[in-house]
Amino acid sequence: MSFLEQIDRDRIPSHVAVIMDGNGRWANKLGKDRLEGHTQGAVRAREIVDAANKIGIKYITLYAFSIENWERPESEVNGLMALLSKSIVSQFADLIKYNMRLTTIGDNSMLPDDVRADIEEACHKSAANTGLTVVIALSYGGRYEIMNAVKTLLKRYKQSPFDIDSLKDDDFSKCLYTADMPDPELLIRTSGEVRVSNFLLWQISYSELYFTDVLWPDFDEEQFYKAIVDYQHRERRFGKTSQQIGS
Ligand code: IPE
Ligand code: IPE
Ligand code: MG
């Protein structure tokens, strides 16, 4: 039986986040340039977005470029930026056709002007769509996001002081890039690395983590469904006992 058939349609996670890792190693293995790995990675990203849409996931967040990735060789950074623009522009028509909404999290101001313009246009034109929300984490850093939220709250306090002791988790969540999204129930990372690499640090506090050795350019639709099935077999206890969950 395929993994798709094993999925319980009544327990689909609303938000899945993905650390798409291993493009460089995939290319190395085949004696190709790293950028060819990224190109094949972009093809998989599209396949996984379609898979998420097919099973009714509401939000999928794809880690495409971290703040730390700016430190890579200039040629790789430029290649990645060009690939991002190209992928978004070439897939825009389908985005609209399937009623998907594109949005980004991260510091857009660091992006080259033309890349930012292409992305902002696609986000703007798809903003009213009501289907799957595709979130691209771009120039994204979790600590950076948290620091920004702290600064937002401090500035607000300076303008009009409030009762600090009454601040709730939710007040902080609302200052993050992900303010209007549910936290991811599931975080997937490919390529065998078992770390979170500064991704959604606040939001993944109770996410189920799924690690696989498969390199991102090999991570196909069935691999994605396999992760969903694995997630559906977990017992999410949120600090309670198994008995409490069962009752
Ligand atoms: C993930 O693949 C894509 C980005 C970080 C942009 P990598 O480029 O990190 O691939 P590896 O980890 O070197 O194999
Ligand atoms: C994480 O992958 C970032 C993305 C997938 C975009 P990296 O390859 O940059 O992570 P580290 O440096 O190995 O932790
Ligand atoms: Mg990597």
C-alpha cells in the first residue's frame, strides 16, 4: 500500500515546515555543480507543494535560504537568488490556478532589488487566495526574528507603557513573521542532519520532528507522505500523561 493511501484524512497537520537540505551533496555525488543540486531541489519543492495541496494541508513553510547562507560563496548566492526568482515567476500561473497564496518570512530587505520585486509581486497578487499558503523562508533566521519581536514590544512599551507582567505567549507570537499562522505540527529535515539550523525556534516548541537521510533533490511525493504517516503515528502529549491523552 502506498504511503498516500495510509494517510488518515481526518488528521492532516495544518502546518508542515521543511528544512530542504542536501542539494550540494546530491550534486557532489553525481559530479555536478552545486547549483544543479539547487535546480533539482527547486523541482522537488514544487512537487512537495503540490503534494501538500493534494492532501489538504493549509500551510507549508519551506526553508529556502537562511540568514547564515549569505556567507556562502558569491557565485552560489547569486545562483540561488536567480533560481528563486525564476521558480516563482515560472510557477506563478499555477499558483493562481490552484488558489494558493504565496508569502515569505525573513528579512526581505537583504534580497537583491529585482528578486524582491518578483517575489513581492507574486505575494501581492496571490494574497486573496484561500487555498494552501506557501511560505518561503528567505533570508530567514530564528534568533533574528525573535530579536525583532523583542524590539517591536520594547518600542511599543516606549510609546505607550503597558503592564509587563500581563504579557502572554500570544502577544509575543503576534510580533513574529508568522503572526497569523498556526505553529507547525510537523517539521521535516532531509539529508541526515539532525539540527534545526536557526529555523522557527519559537514556533517549533511542540512540533513533531522528522529526520530522514534522503537528500532533498531525491525527496519525492511518496517520501513526503511517508513523513505524514509517521507523524500520524506519534502521540502528542504536550506534557500530559498518555492516559490523559487517551481519555
Ligand atoms: C540546502 O542544500 C539548500 C540551501 C541551504 C540553500 P545545501 O546547499 O545546504 O546542501 P548540502 O548541505 O551542502 O548538501
Ligand atoms: C539550512 O541548511 C538552511 C536551508 C535549508 C535553507 P544549511 O545547509 O544552511 O544548514 P547547516 O549550515 O548545515 O546547519
Ligand atoms: Mg546544507
